[in-house]
Amino acid sequence: MANRNRFILQATGLAALCFLVVFGATGCTHIALFDRLEPGIERPAAPVGPELENLRPVYAAGKLRFEELDSTSSCARYSFSFQTYCELTGDYRTVRGEYSRTLKSDKKAPYPLIVISPILGGEKDSYLASRFIARECCRRGMCAFFIYQEKSILSGQRDACGLEARMRQSVRDSIQALNAFSGLEEIDSQRLGSFGVSLGAIRNLVLLAAEPRLRANVLCLGGLDLPRILQTSKEPMVLRYLAQRKREEGLSAGELMREFNGYFPSNPKNLIGGINPNTVLLYLAACDEVVPYAQGLALRQMLGAPEAYLMPLGHYSSLIAAPWITDSALGWVSRQWAPAP
């Protein structure tokens, strides 16, 4: 497995070099903050009351426990866990994930901390994307963590209410982990950020709405309206989910949309009014059919036109640009925390 992952990373690096040669000068379009904001479009009001309270944890996390996994010259990787009380089951449960601690000798503690949200197939892919981002964070003198998720988030047995409960639990777990890690001496609680790709970007939008401490946030290949994304996506896991709901419950696409619009209040479309566009950097792919490009553009408009990069790629072909995306994104994150001139 280690050799396979190393090969994938080397191949990705070579592909990224080709990407930079072919597209670097003219292919990617950089859009500055507040540029190209469509006239007449108004952002939704900032959410208040129950919409946010339902996303915030009621109980404090238990003590963090660590077990070292491996280390390199710039990064020490640990598994972590903590106990938390779950309102859904009325019992305690254990939250597990991975924490990467920077070992950069030219950086001094306390370090910034990045919350990474895995992609939809994160567990199936052994969290390769999340581990790659965490490693690059450590090279920049930042620490990072991500929380494990189940294999099949989009189970056909899970309706809109089930996915809403899953989203709330995920956001609460991330906030509890932030609280726990912020109490470590090696973490600078004033320099917290996030990095999400695909589903991770969508999930982090909900997290940002509930957690104002995150002040440098990278959202890659995300979108605005989750029900609309489910209806128009060509992602195989989404298509299987829709087919199973139709086969077992007889739900048409329109009926499914009405279900999600009525029973999925954590849809980013309902929550982004309170997110500060100055704290966000977007990466969108013009040929994306998994999280359709139109949803990415709508996201940028409703966020208030944050800084963005538009890439001439699809959802999965954006993998060739992963090293460039990560390097430019973490450079932007570092500048967010630099003292103002």
C-alpha cells in the first residue's frame, strides 16, 4: 500500500508538471476578491437562531488520545480519538481521525491548524487526498487533522433527514476536535483554517457558517445547492443513490428535490450568508460534471465573490493539478495570517 501510494503521488507530481507547462501561463483564470460580481444579485441574510445552534456541539469533547503512526523529516503522523456524547443515540461514541504535526525546524510553536474534510470516497481511497494535503500543510509549518468517515455516506437507506443528521454530526465533531486541539500548547488558536475538496468543500461551507474562528479557508470543487447537485451530478455514487431511492421508494427526481428542500436545512445555500468572503479561496473546474460548474459559479456569487481560480479541467482530471492547487492554496493561507503591512 505504501509503494502504491508513493507511485500515485509521483505520477501526480509528473502530471502536475505537465499541467503547469501546458496551462500555467494562460489556462487558469485568477479572479480577484469582489471581481466579476454579477449586478443585482443579493447575498442571503446571515443565518441566526436554530439553524446555527443545531450545528454546534452541546457537550464538550473528552480527552484527546494519540498513537503515533509514522514520521518524515517534516511531519509526524498520529491517529487520534476522543469521546463525545451523541444526542442521536443517547450514548457516548468515539470520534477518530488523523493528526499531522509539523516538524519544520525553521518554524516555532505555536503552529497554525488546518481542518481537512475528506472527499465522498475518502475511506474507500484510504484518505489519500486528505493525507496529501496534511503532508503539504506540515511542509509549510502548519498542523492539520481530518476525521474518519464511514464508507457509504450516500447509502440508499439514508433519506434527506438521515443525511441532515449526518451533516450535523460531522460539523459538531469538527468543532469539538477544533476545541480539543486548540487547547494544545503547540497550536495557535488564533490561526485556524480549513481545506475541503468536493464533498469536503460542501461540508466545510456548513462548518464555516457555524464556526467563525476559521479565518483562512480553501474550498476546491464545491458547489452551492446540494439538492440541485444531487439532481444534476454524474458522479457514479450519486447516480447509484438516486437509482436505489427510485427503485425502493418510487421517488422521481422532482420528488427527491422536494424532500431535500423540505428536510435538509443544512444545505449550504441556506447558510452561506454569514460567511466572510475575505476568508475564502475557491478553485473551480470549468468542465466539472460531478459538482457541476454552474453550482460552483453560483457558490461564488452567493459568497460575495471571494478570490478564485477557474481551471480548464474536470472534477477528476483536476487531480493532475493537485500539487499546484495545494501549493498556491497554502501560500494564500500563509498570507492570510501574515501581519498587515
